[in-house]
Amino acid sequence: QVQLVESGGGLAQAGGSLRLSCAASGSIFSINDMGWYRQAPGKQRDLVASITSGGRINYVDSVKGRFTISRDNAKNTVYLQMNSLKPEDTAVYYCKADIQYTSLYTRTYQYWGQGTQVTVSS
């Protein structure tokens, strides 16, 4: 009943830019933490950036100064602006959201987007 839909992936040249979006829909009372993860072939899925409902942000060191995470709470959407792209940024990018269904319970449930391919050429 909750779905996260990603968009914005594709092919970019080294030094170029892409903007990823992830919109949540369904039975949602509130969304707490949201984040972006990536997974390259043969590697584990790692955190890229996260943002809390209050706007607290964390980045993995390798993207600091190049990527920017943001969210629009009214639209239940999280964004990842990726600038100065490098070939090592090539991966499938997944968004994640921790969702509370009702005001009666504070427990949250974790949902993942379908993944979007980002490919950076030299």
C-alpha cells in the first residue's frame, strides 16, 4: 500500500550532472528518515546521503561537496542533485523511506524504491 517511485537516472559524462527524485505515495501519516543508497556490480549497497524529517543531513565522504540531498515534505519527495559526476559514481541508486502509517503508533516501516541506473562515462 506504500510505493516509492524513482526517476531521473541515466547516462552522464564525467563532470556532468543528474538529478534523482523519489516520490512516496499510499497510506502515509508521516515520513521520518529518507535516504539514497547505491550499489555497483559486485559491491554491497552503501549509504550515499540521508535526511531526517527535521532536515539533518549526512553524506558519505566521497560525495561531499558534489551531491546535495533535499526533501519536500508536502510532496513526500526526496531529491539527490549530483554534480561533478565521476565514473566511480556509476551504480544503481535506491531511495529509502521510514514511514509511519497512523498517529496512533509511532512505529515506522522501511520501504525501498525500485532503483534507477546511473552511468557516468569518462
